[in-house]
Amino acid sequence: MVFTPDGAGVAVGCNDASKVVVLSASDLTQLFEADTTGIGASLFTVGWSQDGRFLFAGGLWTVNNVWQVRRWSDGGRGAFVDIGAGSDTIMKILGLQSGSMLFARANGIGLIDPEAKVTPLQGFGSLALNNGGGRELRVSADGGTVQIDSWEPRHAYLFALGERRVDIDSPADAAFLAPVTQEPGLDVTNWFNSMTSAVNGTPVKLQQYEMARSLAIVPGTQHFVLGAEFTVRLFDLLGHELWHEPLPGPGIAWHVNVTGDGRLAVVAYGDGTIRWLRLSDGKELLALFIHPDGQRWIAWTPQGYYDCKCRRR
């Protein structure tokens, strides 16, 4: 919710709908509803240009995994322009005296100028590992090497644990396997950006309001790892959980994979970390953080042991 610059009205976004309304500030009667045609996600962040000519809104709305901001002319009543604003949830939109808009994503900030051009100002300092585009998380048979695409910066990062090495944009290697998402007799549906995941028609139980984000079937079994908004879980073909309790994560589990030997699950989270889990019980064994420059990284265990390369070349 944000007041118009003259204080006469207030724009209200919705946390559970693609709806933006403008109300009278004096009695809260609805003055009009902005045109949200084509938007199928919540628009809970709203903002006005300082001269009141433009109304902006964003939130969870994405197109091809790029978070969008819609700008309406004529104080919100007019035509709209859709603006790709980056790689994560739009949390704040603020008008500046220059006529530009400052926006904050969950992983950085940027500017939208009067011509609707976006300029990133500051990233989050971690890889944006969002799912939905590029190549999936790929792992070697033993899990010692991983490769994943970052949305921001847009590079592929390879980490070889045994060699203590990070490579950027190295060619795809057939030895690194993407997650298996289809297997005869194991039909997992609605596993990407959905709250209604199911296996062989049986609903999979997640937390309230939790959305599934990623899937990896365990090779040679009827089990699968499901990455979700709050947790990572191991299920069988009947939808029964196989770990004693779901593993809470440090962010959204955007990618999951399982090593070819079936010993490890590897998870890429929304906080920019990649973590190795023991598949038998879900216990975390190792975590990795790669700086976007590819020259600095740190890997650590839950016990506090670590290895790192912390200086630029």
C-alpha cells in the first residue's frame, strides 16, 4: 500500500491475487482498478512516480523466470508497459526526483528510468540459482563435481571439489548428469512451481502454502527427492516420506539432483549455496558458496571444518 504523491489516493496491491486498486484516501472508496491483463501472480508491491503520472506494481510475477514490473500511465488508469526487472521477487518500488524508480529485489537493487530501461545497481553478492531456464544442476557420478547456471550473473559455474577449482562457462560435459524427472511406474506431477504435487495420482504432503520447485528421481529405485519452498524431502511411489523428518533449507530448493551411485542428494538453494545431503537420512554433509566472480569460494561442513579460496587472482 502506498499513497499518491498528493495524498488524495492510495494504491493497494494484493498478496494473493494479480490485482491493484486505487482507493480514495479520505473514505477508502475504490476509485479504479488498474489493468492487470495477462498477469497470473500476486502483485503485492506498488509505487508511484514522484509526479504521480505513473503507477508501478510487482511482486511474484515472472515471464520466462524474469521478475516483472508493470507501469501504468495516466496515474494508473492508462496504458501499461511491462518491464523485466531481474531475477527475484520485487520487494519495494520507490519514486525518485529524477523521474526514475528505485526498486529492490530479494537479491539486489536497480533503477527503472523514465523510458522504462532497467539498470542494475547492486547485486546480492551470490549466484541467482533460480529454476525454470538454462541447464539444470548437473553432477558427476560421485558428486565431487557440480555444474549449474546462474541467472545473475548469467554464467555457468563448475566446481570440482577434489581439485579445489571453479570454472566459468566451461562446455557442457556428458559425464555430468542432469536430474532424472521421469521413470516408468513413477509419475510425479505438478512438481514445478505448484502446491498440488502428486505421485501416481496420490497427493504429496508439503507444509501449508509450500510450493514444490524441483525434482530428482533416485536412479534404480522408486524414490524421488522433492525440493520445495521451505524443505527438501524424500518420497516413495506411494507418497510416503522416507526421511525421519523433512530437511529445512536456507532458501528455496530451486534445484535437486542425485548422484549416479545413489549415495548423495545435491541441492541448490535460493541463498546461493549448493549443499550435499546423505540420501539415506537427509543429513547435510557439505555446503558450498561460490562468489559471482568465480575467483572466491568457501566449502564447509556442519562440524565447522572448511576450505576456501578467498583472494582474487
